[in-house]
Amino acid sequence: MSKIIFSEKDSLKLKKNIYVLKVSEKAITYTDEFKELFINEYLTGKFPVQIFEEAGFDIDLIGYKRIDCASSRWRAAYEKNGVLGLQDTRKTSSGRSLNRELTSKEMIEKQEAKIKLLEAQVELLKKLDVRERMLIIKKKKIRSVDIFQLINEIVRKYNLKNLTSYLCEIACVSRSGYYHYINAESTRVGREKSDLEVREVILKAFNRRGYKKGSRSIKMILENELSIVYSLKRIRRIMKKYNIICPHRQANPYRQIAKATQEHRIVPNLLERNFKQGQPGKVLLTDITYLPHNGTDMAYLSTILDASTGEILVHHISKRITLDIATDTIGKLTKQRRVKLTKDVFIHSDQGSHYTSPKYQKLLKQKGIGQSMSRRGNCWDNAPQESFFGHLKDSIILASCKSYDDLSAQIDKYITYYNNYRYQWGLKKMTPVQYRNHLLCA
């Protein structure tokens, strides 16, 4: 212990320091705040004398011996009991412990403090366990940021600001990381506000014209219609963060392919998946799909798609899946004036009984249209047409259509949207109609 005796003048000078609680002739009582400050600065590599000097103490007045003693005492207490060991429990200036029995009130306060600490510990561990179980189901790991958030909630709830180191140790995270999280709160608030603004813009494109879209469609709509440029990475991050989900097509394992009779004839595959030939009206794709609606009712949709542009040239809806659905679609094709068919035009389909029918094949010859067929049971040979049906069924809730007329109106509306307003990544981020005009101009 230092032999320096403080005069009344020295005591008044020391008491002006905010880190001094009280001063006697032989001792200085420091605040708990300064002890924590001292330990934090010491752990960063600073010397004890430097820390005292930066805190506004006169080194010559208090002496090097007193600084060394205080440093050793505080470091030993911190290593043994953490931040709790730095709290001042002295009742006299001598620093000796009070040897007496605690009063009933003091005993109750002590037990209440222990109960509060145990409750905070149990609640933290319970919340961590629940969070980890939920993430394990999703095959993810809990992030340090989530743990820091839980600790901050516990500290505020139970008013345990002096026990953050203990709670961080229980949760197996670093104390410095926790304080960095606390100090970066304003930055997080600003980032969250920015993300919410971007979310509103993305939702505007996501729900545009009444059909939900994926990240690439959203990007193209923002660029073409709203003059807003966001990267795909940013759009996908916001969609994932706020659970904006686009419906995904699922493979239908029960799709049946009608068997051709002996008089039906299969033709070769002229297309060989060479869909993009850069000339509208040359390669046409066709198929028929089922449209269940109103509980037990069924309708059927036949379409013809231009393989080069992805545009639906004509479509025909019927209550029956007879041969007429295919022949009426061809009749509509020859009457349409939007796209002029080339001299070497041909139509590609699967090996369904409608397309192997002699009557259908004869009609194509009369109209001067060639014919091509996919390999047996190979849907990839007619992929663009199958893809269109998938998008249509993802976007239209067929079960909500209460009548055939309602279903027909929904189909007409979606095909108009698909041709004129649905941007496609593979069409240079244009709609089918825009891409068709682009090819004709080229």
C-alpha cells in the first residue's frame, strides 16, 4: 500500500474526478465504472499508468505504488469472478469485509438477486434451444447475431447490464461481438428501413397484373416498366428475407398419354429440339392440357405456340377432349393475322391420338403445314409448350373458377398477359410480342 498521505487540498482535487467515489487520508475509493473501464482498456494492451492518466488522474499525486496495487487487485478479481468481482463491497474506507450477520431485508434482497439471475439464465438457454431446434429442422445453424439479440432482450428484461459477460459466456459468443452488435443498432435500423422500401417495390412487381412472379421476371419488370435496376442477388435476398415466394411447378407423374390405334400413323421428329430458329411463323408447337374446375368439372385447352418467340398464336377451350379440339385449333391458326406463316412451316406435337389421327394429318396437308412429333413419352422434345402449361396452372387458381365461362375468361386474360406483359429471360428480357417484332425488324 502506498505511504502517500492526502492533504485536504489533495482530497478536493481528487474528488473532482468523475471516477472517484470518495477519498480519505490514505485511500481512494474508485467507481465501479472506472474499474470496468480499466479492465477493458488493459485488455486492449494499454499500461495501467496510461489508463489512469487518460482518466484524468495526477500520477504524481496518487503515486505509482497505489496504481500497481489497484491494477493487481482488479485484475485478480476480474479473473476470478468476472465483472461481478469488480463491484465495490467495502463498507469502510479500509476495504475490510463486514463481519456480521445479514439482516432479513438484506437476505431477501440477496436471494431475489440470485433468483433473477437464474431466471434470466434459464430463459436465455430455453430460447436458444427452441431457436436451434427450429433451425435444425430447416438444416440451418443459429447465427451469432440471433444470439446477441436474445442476450440483449434478457439484459433489458431483467436489468442485468453488469452481467453481459456472464450471459455471453453461457451462450458461447464473444463479449466484444455482443458490444459491436449493440453499437451497430443504428446501422441495422437504417438497413432494415432501406430493405423495407425495396420490399415494397419488389412486391409491386411481384403482384403486377395479378400474377405472381420469380426473381428474374421481377427484375425485367422493374427495368422495363418502372425504370428501376436491382441486381438479381438483391432481389433474391429481399424475397428470401421477407418470405416472398413464387409458386413452383411440380412434375405430374400421373399424366397419361393416349395410345394410338393401328390406323394412326407416327411421323418423324423434324424439330430435334431446335426451338429457336430466329424466324416467327416457322416452327409451331401444340399440345392439349386438362383444366379441372368447380370441384368435379373438367375442361380442355389446346394451344399453338411459336417456338421462336414463345408467343401463343391461338388457343381453343372445349368441354370435351374429342378430335375437334385439335382440328378447331388448326382452323383458328389459319384465320389469325398476327403472324404470317412461312412456306416451310411445320407443327410439332407429342404422339397423342389427336395428332396421329388420319383426319388431323389430312387437314395439315390441306393447309400446307408440315408435321413433326416428339419421341414416345419424351416431354422434353416439346419443352416450351409444356413450360407454358406449367406457368398457366401456377398463375391461375383453377379450383376458384365456378363455371366454364369463368374459366374461359381467366384463360383468355392470362394468355393476353403472357404474350404482351410477361418478360422472359431467354427472349433478351422482352415479352413474346416484343421479341417477335424484334426478330421481324432484324
